[in-house]
Amino acid sequence: MPATRRAGAGGNNSEPNWAKAHAVLAPAFTKSAMADYHAAITGTVRELTDLWSTTPEWTDVPATTNKLTFEIIARAGFSHSFGSLADSNSGSFVEAMVRELAYANRRTDVLPLFDKVFRRADHARHEADLAHAHAVVDNIIEARKHDSHRRYRDILDLMLDSADSETGERLDTVNIRNQILTFLIAGSETSANTIAFALHYLSTRPDIAAGVRAELDERWPTAEFPDIRYDDVAKLRSLRRVIDETLRLWPTGPGYFRRAKRDTTLCGRYRFAQKDWVLVLLLGAHRDPAWGHDADQFNPDRFLPDNIRGLPPRVYKPFGTGPRACIGRQFAHHEIGVTLAALLHQLDLEPDPAYDLDVRETLTLKPAGLRLRARRRRR
Ligand code: HEM
């Protein structure tokens, strides 16, 4: 999610709700916890692959990958399906969330009072959407509380069952609802647009796609849908370089804020008074001269071990840094890896010859207007 616009961006790490939720949720986002979500991720990705392989028309890529990642979080995190990939109707909740994201994006430069007075219709729609989103999520939480089986091994169970190891406190219902909405927002567009950017490069650079497919075919030589095991994903090194390079060139959360704890001077030149904000613009760091003269080009080979060895440590931070860094980083890598592996193994992706990459910032960076035509891969 764009840290530049997230609620509480750069907020106080000792803020009680953040600290409490963070302590409870951390185990749900370790690498090993991903194994529990793997089946939900591969199942959802398979639905997308089936959908694209039977859609002869051009597909709006960011719109569809957004539905995919939204659905993955819902299924893996809360064992709930919104039916987002059932193409004809993504359901009122998903539509309300999409409108909320657009509203939040439009509102960032507007004073709340202006919004209430001069954009009444917009504001009323927003209030209704928010109330609807709250009601839907509250129902999911209530249903789970009254579910006698309660062995889902998902993030919702964790939030309901765990207590903070130091204080013994549990998360209250409003905090759980906010966490669910945060995951749905923070964890969907960022991953979705990363997948979309990667598909843009893979479809327009057949040389790079061929390298990734060779790696996939070595592991899954037949035409059937690949039996992707949890451990396989981390071994797909060529694919991983494509993902790393995509996040370098277009970090979908393009920056994050931090606030000075005390008066300070950075690099001997930049003075900050206590409580001044600084925006760390990843788009700048990721094109730092340290990356070489071709920093604006897509070249996954720059992530070969020999090539990254000499890089300064702070020029690559697509998931932020420190205690506030992205909690969903492993989750993101896993779902993006599974998605790209399955799509490339199963489908040929035809780029639109008229398309020039058009990067827009909505809540995240996205390749606006990107469309592809997919068909079953010819071997
Ligand atoms: C490619 C995908 C993703 C990118 C590029 C990304 C990027 C980021 C960035 C830059 C931040 C701010 C970090 C900071 O201030 O240092 C952040 C925060 C966050 N991300 Fe992600 N993210 C991604 C996927 C996810 C996923 C899949 C989830 C959840 C399943 C998630 C959940 C969060 C949450 C909850 C925060 C707020 C962390 C906090 O304040 O404790 N993100 N993300």
C-alpha cells in the first residue's frame, strides 16, 4: 500500500492498537506460516488461469489481478470467499471497497469540510460504502466467533485466539475489523499491480519469458496445471529475479513517511526539526546511480548474486524498513510467485501492440490500461 497515504503512515510505533495488533499478527506472516495459506493461494490462482484461458477477448489486467489478490487475502486470511473471480458479478462488497479506494485517493488533497460541503454525493456514497464494508466484516467476525469448529489456522483465528505475550490483552472486535480491512486494502492492490507490471514485461520481452518458462518446464514438464508445492516457489530463481526487478522499477507502494524523533541533520546537509516528516521516495532510491547507467531499464539479471553483491544496503526497499516495514512481504512474494509461475506455465500472453506503459498513481502505482490476450500455451 502506498505508505504515503496510509492511515497512520509513519505513525508512532508505541501507538497501542498498532503495537498490540502487530505483536499478535507477526507469527501469521512468517515464512513458515505461508505453508498454511498455500492451498488457498494455488486454488485461487488456478481459477484465474482457467478464467483467462477461456476468455478470448482482451483482459483488463490490473482489474483482474486486483480481484485475484483480494480473493486470495480473503480466503487465506479469513477463509472467506467474496466470489471476486466469478467474472460477471464481483459482489457488492468488492465494488464498495473499490469505490472506497478511489474515494480515498481523490480525497487526499481535499480538506474534510470541503468534502462534506461541496462533494455531498461523493461523501454520502463513501459513508454508505464504509458502513456496508463494516457490516460485512463484522458478520464474518461474528460468524467465526460462533463457529464451534474454529480450526481454520487462518489470520482471523489468530486474531480471535491470541493474546499479547507481554500484556495478555486480546484484540477487540473493532481492532480486528480494522485489521481485516487494512489487509484487504494494503495487501491487494500492491501485489495485484506488481503482478500486472511483471506481466507487461514478460509479455513484451519474450527473451525474459523464455528463461522463466525454461525453469518452469524443467520442474513441471507436462502441459497439465503445475502441482506447485509450497517449497517450489522459493526455488524458482529466475522468476524471483523478475519479481525483484519489477519491484525495483515500479515499487507499487512508491514511498513511506518517517518523522524525526529529535532535531537532526541527514547526510550533513538536510536539517529536520523534531516531528518534521520526511518522505522516502522509493522511485528515487531504486534508480540511484548505484544501479548503473541503465537503471531505468527492466533487467532481471541485475539481481544475479554477483551483480547485487556490491550494492549499498539502502537502495532497495520495496517493502519499507524497520519495525513498520510491510508485514505481508513473504505473503506477497509467495502469491506473486505462484501466480506468475502458473500463468506462464499454462498460457501464452499476447501484448497489445498499441500499448505504451502508462504508470498512474491511484493508491498504488499501476500500469493503467494494460490489457493482454491469453490463450492456452502452445508447446
Ligand atoms: C508487492 C506487494 C507489497 C508491497 C510493495 C508492499 C509495500 C508496503 C510498504 C512500502 C509499506 C510501508 C512500510 C514502511 O512504512 O516502512 C507496507 C505496509 C504494510 N503492508 Fe505491505 N506491501 C505489499 C503487500 C502486502 C500484503 C500482501 C499485505 C497483507 C497480506 C500487506 C500488508 C501491509 C500492512 C498491514 C502494512 C502496514 C504495516 C504496519 O504499519 O504495521 N502488504 N507495505
